[in-house]
Amino acid sequence: MDKISLPTNTGVAAIGIKTGLIFPNDDITEIAADTVKPFVENDDIICVTEAVVARSQNRYISCSELAEDIQKKLNLQPKSTLAVISPIASRNRFALIMKAMAMATRGGKVIVQFSMPFDEVGNQVMDEEFATTRVRLKKVLKSLREARENTPQLNVLIREIIAALKLQELGYNIISIRKITGTGIADLTVKTPEGKLGVAEVTFANLQKAKDKVIEIKKDVEGAEIALAIGVDLGHHKVIVANAESAEEPKIYDYSSQLESYHDPDVVYIDELGSIKFSHPITGMDYRDLYLEMIKEGNAEGEVLFTNNPLKVYDRGYINGVCISAVHERDKLKELFASFGAMVPVITLKDMGPGPWGVIGSNVSDFEKGVLKLLPGDADGTADAIKTKIKETSGKDVEVLIFGDGAYKDPDTGIFEMADPRPAIGVSKGLKSAALRTGTKLKLQLDTLYNKGYTKEQIEDILKNKTDKVTGESLGTTPRNVTSIIGTLADLVAGSADAGTPIVLVRGFQYAKPNK
């Protein structure tokens, strides 16, 4: 490609450019300048992915090096207990960090607090329906237990909640409780693990009577295929589940070891999940299992809590250190622990490993050897160096941006996959002081003038020459950071450099430039 020829009526254009392979210790400034030299123009914005910049800078850290750094910064002694708060669910981004944290405890314990049902960038860590129903059931159970002292009859409702909790653990979806039917009330309406609609009658003792009753209720529930009779023994903490239309022996489940978990509505504990897996809808991975395996590989004991109250980790015993593992909420979470009088060291991902970003935005470089690639060092300085080199080799004045993950939320998956601190990791001086991108919506101006009766020619003249105040409305475009827009655009075009285009040339992007 010698020249980029665009139509005269082109607005913003972004083009991915191939460079060939870039290795550690390569001169990224020279590579970038030579690559764009044939077609770069004044005022272009040259975007370079952070991945190749960091690689050229040899920005790597091993799990053992990271573990040693964490251990020193938290002053962890052998057999320490470490709390890991709100990690993102990602094998690429976090699995090796988790292993290093486990190694830092030197044979101790790691307690992982997952937010639920999603992490901070939208990855599913727990099925949303399961999480919502589970928390709701446990909150109702807590309220019933608190009121039972004055109203013993509430045991009837308590047994139904216990039955629902146990069925959920067995893979059933709880659709409703106490649903009115034609001939009575279905204590529980459920979907079986196989997806069949079912009804359940819950009793204290007479299972046969419950069987007879639920068979009749089933006839009144359209589409119901399964009738369950469930006995709940609140005194001995047992649940008996029987298929009312089958000769199979009822199955008995003891929930005595789960009572403490049932009574805490803020947390879903591992002992409530049984064999249930929460596979990510895209990757198919259960991140609870992955992180527990990483902790085991780090020679530590692991425990996982699903809760949106990070302070719940304190309920699990004495903790020697806290690692805030969220990317974007890290400072707020650190402040939360400080405000509640954390008496042990609290660090964030930014504090772990070398500056300026620690292990925020790191990626797996070699999973087997346990090596992470970090974000670039002095990304602003690198951007300025590339800008200067382009001026030397081509005579063109450009701006340069080192980009990471784009600030883009996928409407289909719900994933806001920005595990980097921001879309623009580094920028040259001309972009650093760029103002927020603002303005009045063109579509609003056009519609307003058209509705006032202006002709097409008049509207074009007004909008071109700004000869009239179009509208008194203050509606404008959403203010956005210029560098975040450009970084996101570059990331979408480059496709995380999977297309072999680590450089993206952006032309025609208008923004308010600082006075020189």
C-alpha cells in the first residue's frame, strides 16, 4: 500500500495496517514510523496497540516474581490467609495472577469474593436466574425465621422455602411458590433439570397424602409433566424428595451442614451449589473451578464466596492481607475496606508488580511457564517518541495513541470487555490536552429547522454558516473523552490485533486541539 486514496466526501476513516511480527527489544518507534511512512498525512492519528509496545519493551513478569512482590507488599508470613476481592472472570487476564496470589501465601489460604451474577465487565460468574432466586429465597427465609418466634405457624412457609432451596441445589428452577390452581395451591412450581414443568406439594410428615394431593394439582397446571411430593423435617434438617407418580424410592437429603449458609442471605456459599456448574455462555468455563484450580497449583487452600458485599470475607476468619482485584472499581473498594477499619494491608492490582499499572491489563504470555505480559512502561513517552520519529522520516505532523481495550459493551452478550484501565494507555502531547468531544446533535438541528418550514437549501446554508440559532434546546451529543473514542475505534478495527494489524491509522477525526 503506497497511498491511501479516500473519496473527498469521506468523514472519519480508520484503517488497520500490518507490520509483520514484533519481538521483544525491537525498536517500536522505528517500526511504526517506517510502516506508516508511505501514506501518512498531516493531522493523522497513528494508533498502536499496547500489546506490541509492551512486547518491544520486554514487559514480562513470572508468577514467582509476582508472588514475591505480593508477599513483600502485604508482609505475608507462611500459611497466611489472603482475601481476593472482585476479580474479573478471565483465564487470559486473571488466572495466573490468582496463582501468584496463592503462591504468596506460602501454603496458606485464599478466599475469593466473586460479585454476582456478573463481574465488573459483564462476564457471567453465576447464572443470573439462579442468583436472583437464591438470594430472594434466603431473604424470605431470614424474615420468616425472625417472625417465627411470635407466629409458629410460619413453619409451614419455612418448610417450603427450605424445599425450594434444596431443589435449586439439585438443578431445579423455582418458578413460583404457592401458585393458585383450579383445585388448590401448588406449593412449588418448578422446572426440572431436564426442562420439564413440574409441581410440588410440601409436607412435614405424611408423604403419601402429599403424593395424592400433588397428582390432582398437576392436572390443573397446563403443561405440567412432573409431580413431586417433598417432606421437610425442620428438627432433623432433612428433605425427602419423591416422584409422586413413580415407584422409585424417595431420596433423602441432609441439610444440617448448610444451615449457616441458608441463614445468610448476602452470600451464596460453595456448599449450597453441590454439583451445579456455572459455565460462561461464551467460553464455556466455570471460573469458580478455574480459580480454585489455580489456587491449588499455587499450593494454597481455596474458598469462593459469591456476594456483592466484599466485607463478608471477614466472616471467614482472620485475614492477613487483602488484594483488591477489580480493575475499574479498585479505588472505591480500597476506600470501602479502609472506611471499615481494615487492620491489615490492602493493595490493588495496580500495586502488584512494576509500575505504572502493576498487573492491571496484563495478559497471559506463557500459561505453562506462568508468564504474564504487562502494559507498556511510559506509554506517553513512547507515543511522543513515535510522533517525533514520524516527523523525522516523513515530515508529517501527527498524533500518536497507544490503545488497549475499547470502551464497548456488546449488546448481545452484555460484556463490557475493558480489562485495561482505559482505552488510551498512552498519548502524545497534542492529544493529552484534547477537550471532551461535545456538540449539538446535527439530527436535532436539521429536524428543528425542517419543522420550522425552512427549505433544504436554507437548512444547508444555516448549518454551514451558523447564521441562525437553530434551537433553544440544550440537547447535545454525550460528552466523551476524545482519546477514549479514538482508542475504542482503533481496538474495534484492529480486533485485538488478531488480524495482524497492530497499527490503526485514523484520518479525518475532528476534535478541539490545544493552542500551540
